[in-house]
Amino acid sequence: MTKAWVFTGCGSLGGWQCGAGQVLAAKEGYPAQLYGISSGAVNAVAFGFSGALRATEFWSSVNQFSDVFTPNYFRLLSKDGVFRLSKKLVKAIDEVTARGYASTPTTIWTMDIENGEADRHDFNTKNICRNVSQLTRASCSIPGLSESCMGRVDAGMRILAPLKAAIEDGHDDITLISGRPLVEPTIRPNLVIPAAAAAYQAVDVALSEILRRDINECLYRNTVIGFKQIKLRIIAPTHSLGGPLSFDKCREFLKEGRIFASNYLS
């Protein structure tokens, strides 16, 4: 059986994913391929290019929203984004991708802002990969919130768990790592403006539905006669821990991800 890890998109809850992935790597080693969307793409690239330690260093350093996004003071000169990626996040991504090629084959997705298509980007272990840092930055540029990169943004609103791609690539032992719980949306933030809180919750519910759709497509495939059975393991919290924009809780999420995965794999 060939193994693959799939990191979902979940904003600050990527810290939880990282903690769980760190334990998984220590106990079982790395898979044949890594996949990621949104903050999951940041984890996939960090694990694939520089390993669990560098990924952990990044999430441990995030203490607040401004560590990831800063106001886009050049908004009038930009087509999109009231925020832009912080210098801290850009530097972290540049550092983990500096070697130019992956230790473990890695695949991430971004969305083209012109046509709305989710595009796949494969980084291999044999050749220097082009635009890895830029594409990784684009993968965590939230549409409508942060400025696009190379005309691309986060593809999480199209795909949240790229299980289908892992299956089509021939992997039949897949571990889905999600900081987002499968049974409910994440916790609604305490936003001052009620309309903003309502909009946030609506997007959060939609993302939860996209995640369940992606998982159900994989599970349904296993019920159809003639298809090779896929072993699907899901490592995800059993309850809501916090919202995708709760960047002040990243260290807490990282620790909880480690604890959960340690108990899960024991």
C-alpha cells in the first residue's frame, strides 16, 4: 500500500494539524506524498521541504493575527485584499522552501482569481521546483481578505480535503489531518460588528460542508463494486477548538494536536 497525508484548510487550526503531523511523523515516518490546501498547504510544504521541526517552529512563533496578516496600505494600488501576508509569514515560507526541492513529493492547490479554477502544483524531489514560495503564499491568501499572489489565492472554497487527487495518484492508504472538526463548524468569533460575525459564521458553515463533501466522496467510492478499496484514516478534533482566525491560540492548538495524535496512535 502507498501512503499519503492530506492536510485540509483551516487557518489558525493549521497549528493543530502541525502538532498531529509531528507525532505522526515521529511514530510512522513520512508518507510517499503530501497534499495540502490553504493553511494545510503551508504545512504540506513545510513538512515536505524542511520537516516537522521547521513547521513546528513556525506555528510556535504565531501569537496574534498580525503575525500572519497586516493591513494592506497599498489597497488603492491593488485589485484585492484589505490585508496582505505579513513579513513574518513570507520570511517563514521563504526559509522552509529555500532548498528549492522537496524531500517528500508535495502537492498544493491555488485558485486563479481570473477564472476561479483550482489549479494543482506538484513539487518533486529530483529537480528544482519553480515558484514554490510564491505559490505557497498564494495558497494562504484568503479570497477577499488578503491580497493575491501571482494572481492566485487560497483554493479552500473549492476544495478543502483533496482526497480525490490522492486516490487518482494511486495512493490507497490515506491519512486526512484536519484541525477543523468533522461534526460541527468552528467556534463563532467575538466580533464587535454583528453583521461581520454572521458573515464569518456563514463562511465557516460552508467550509464545514465542503469538508464533509470531500470526505463523503471518498467514502462513497469504497462502496462501489469494481473500485480498489481505499484505507482512509481521519485525524481530527472531536469538538470545536476555536475559529480559523484565532491566531492567538496557535501554540495551544499545536499542543492539543500533539496530545490528540499521541492518544489516537497509542
